[in-house]
Amino acid sequence: MEYIYTTEYTCAQQIKVEINDNVITNVEFLGGGCNGNLKAVPRLVDGMTVEQIESTLGGITCGRRPTSCADQLTKACRAAYEEEQKQKEAADFAKSIVSK
């Protein structure tokens, strides 16, 4: 599932991720940011779970900002995971109705 997250307090305006069973792939930062970091971070987290990304990158700040692109990625991954769970629950509910 593809998910787009709108960031707060970072140069990158959005983060696009793909999530499949709690595994993150194809991370892309959109709308600005430090070019090298925004190329490196997606490579480093590709194939990691949401929890692994959160424990590795959560809480990193950038300058005087209360967050960073890496920290915002943890929030994007968590939001994508929660949306994935909602979609699975809705699909399971629909299947249960159809099977009755």
C-alpha cells in the first residue's frame, strides 16, 4: 500500500512510503530537503519494519527544529502502518459479511 504523509517542521513537505505487512519500502521525500540525506535514508531503511525504523531514527532533530526528516519518517511509517491495519480490518469485515 502506498501512503503519503505531510511533514511538520522540515524542508521536505511530504514523505511517500510503501508498506506491506509492516515492512517499509520505496521511501521518497518530496518537496525539498538535504539531497544527500534524502537519498541515503531511504536506502538505509528499505525493508525494515516500522518498529525498527522508529527505534533507529525516532527523536532525531535538525538544528533548532524539534524534529528532522528522519524523525518525520518514523511518524510517516507509523501512520502508514495504522492505515494498513484499518484497511485490513475493513477487508476482513467485508469478507465476514459476504460469507454469511
